Amino acid sequence: MQTNDRLTQHPLRVELHNEVHARPPEAITESVQMAHIVMLCDAQEREQSREHVAALARAHHLSVPDASSTHVRVDFGRFRLRWELHTEFVSWTLSRPHVGDILQAPMPSTVLDAVPRDWLAALPGRCLTSLHAWVLLNGGFEEAPEFLHSAERTSAIVRHVLDDESLVAASVAQDLAQVYTDFTVHADGFSRLLVLDHGNTPRRLGRLLQSLLEIETYRMAALLGLPAARDASAVLASAERELAELADAIRSANRADEPALLDRLTRLAGQVESQHAATHSRFSASAAYFALVDKRIADIGESRLNGMQTIGEFMERRLSPARSTCEWSGKRQDALSQRVSRISSLLRTRVEIEQQQSSQDLLGAMNARQGVQLKMQSAVEGLSVAAITYYIVGLISYVVKGAVHLGWPWSPELSAAVAMPLVAALVWLSMRRLHARVMHA
């Protein structure tokens, strides 16, 4: 039984579902020339790049990309554009069919010959990666002279496009393609990549090329953490020396030195935490990009070609020092932060113990003073009993003097002598009762 009722949808369901289809590779059905440019951009430049695409589209009377899109493909006739918006950078991939024999021209032609120069020069941001790529189907033998042997032609194409001294090559995609690059920035400011295909399907070839472009992109993005790591090393070395000096000073410091040491330690902790906050995100991003480079190299499925160094071997050899430097800088920052925290806790504990000892000494002094006060109070109470007794007995003697004339049998002196111990006892008991009531209250 069918029903028209629909389940309540999560507001992000479509967006999250379509994420698996984001930035799909383009099928390559013919030999192509490509230029891959990565511009490092801030938030404002990222939005400017979207408008830059729209301006070119309007100039060619094409529809403008949506304001929320992060991936655009546009065919401008003479060339195709693929624009991608990433977290830190914007990538521009331009392509057009490759026509003719690549060996015929003194310099290999590029897709940039068809791109408006003024528009290209105005790309927002700062160039992080620029790469020319040539993908030649069937190994580039469509226009090959009959007398040229395949291995000789391949070698000629590679020498024509790339620097033979720094050449890196591999057989990829289950030996259905060969990849050549030299990881060199040539005179035009671009590095170069050559892919000779020998029977991949268009989509598989598109995925291969996208992985190769991403290897270069993420390699450069990962290396952004290296300058930060080098700068951090100098600061960390100075902070570690100061922390060692502080630890030694704390060991031999007296109570008067502790406030100054605590102030120095607090300043050092602020410096360390400030640098950690400034570089932590960069080191984390570099670690993520290094992992993506490893993943893309694994995806292309390399095997050794004619005893040459593969891309994976080149990356392992050249990127490992930079990766280790970034990782070690991050670990040094974490370790230094923990050491500063431990020494700060140690110094604060020492100060607190001394404060508690001072408080105990103060309480002891207060108790001693209170004991003296109690003794003085007891003495004062004794004097008070004597004084009160004296005045009361005096009053009694005056009363008795008057009573003698009325027939009182005892003389005033005798009456005062008899009354004195009784009055003293009563006064003392009264003061004790009063003292007991006050203490009870």
C-alpha cells in the first residue's frame, strides 16, 4: 500500500548526501593540454574569485555561477574552466584539446595561449601552485612518424617537455598509463606534468589526472607549515633555555625571590601559549595535507618504470624532513607547554605551602596573645573582685555606723571584718556566673 506521507527531512540531508558527489573528475576522451593554478586566498579573496569567474562568464554571454556554489565547470569554447573553492585556497583548472604532434613546436603549446591574459593575471590571491599538464592518448602516437620507434618517441617527448636531470616517472593505473614530471619550476613559472595513456577508460583517466593534480596541490599546501615550524624552533629553543634557568632558580630561591620568579614564569607561559595558538592550526592542516598526499599516491597505483624514481619515492625522500620538522615542532610546543604547567604548579604549591606555614605561625602567635590576654583578664577580674568588695564593705561600714546609734550590737570595724569574706565570695560567684553566661552565648 502506497502513502503520500513523507518522513520529516533533516535540513542538511540533501547537502550532506550530495557531498559524496562533490568535485567529480572529468572524463578525458581526447588528448588535452591543461593548466592547474592554485591561489592561496583569504575570505575576501575567495569571494572575489567567485566574481572573477562570473565576470568571465558574462563576457562570453554565459550563465553566472550560483552564489553558494563551491565547484563550477564552464565551457568557453576555446577552453574549459574548472573552478573549485577550498578551505584555504581556490583552484583553477583550464583545459583544451591537444592537437598536432607535441614534438613539432620548439616549445610545447599550452592552454594559456587561449586564455585572456588580463583576466588570468588578475586572479585573486597569491599563487601557491601552477602546473602545465599534457595528457596524450595512446602514448601520443596519433601523429608519430612511422620510422620512429615507440620507446625512442616516448623518450623524445619526455626530453622535449621535461628536465631530464630531475626526472621522476612511474607506471600507474595497472600499467595502463605512464606519468612523468620533474618537480621543477620552469622559466614561465609553471611546473610540468606529462601523462601518456595506453588504454584507460575516459573516467578512469580523469580520476588519475585529478589525483596527480591533487598530489601537487596538497604537497605545496602541506609545506606551508614548514616556515612556521622553522620560526617556532628559534622561539622554542629560547623558551626552553629560559625554562631551564627558571627551574634551577626555583630550586635555590628563598621566599623573597618567589614573586619575581612567578612573574617570569607567568610571562613565559603566556609566550608559549600564544605561539602554540598561532601555529597549532597550521601544523594540524599540514598533517592533514601530508596524509592526503599519501592517500593520492596510493590511489594512482605506482610501479617502477625503467629503474626511475617513482613519485612516491620522491615524496618520501623529499617531504619526510619537512613533515618531521612540522610534527616535531608541534610535539615540542606541547611538551614545553606541559613542562611550563608543571613548573608553574610546583612553584605555586611551594608558595601556597609557605603561605600556609605563615598562616600557622600567625595563628600560633594569635593563640599566644590570646592566652596572655586571658591571663591578664583573670588578673583584672581578681582586682575587680577586690575593688568591688572594698567598695561594698565600705558602704556596709557606713550603714553600721548609723545602726550603732539605733542599738546595733557590733562596732563598725567588727561588722566590716565579718562582712568582707561574705561579700568577696558573693562578688566572685556573681562574676563567674556572668562569665559563664557570656561564654555560653
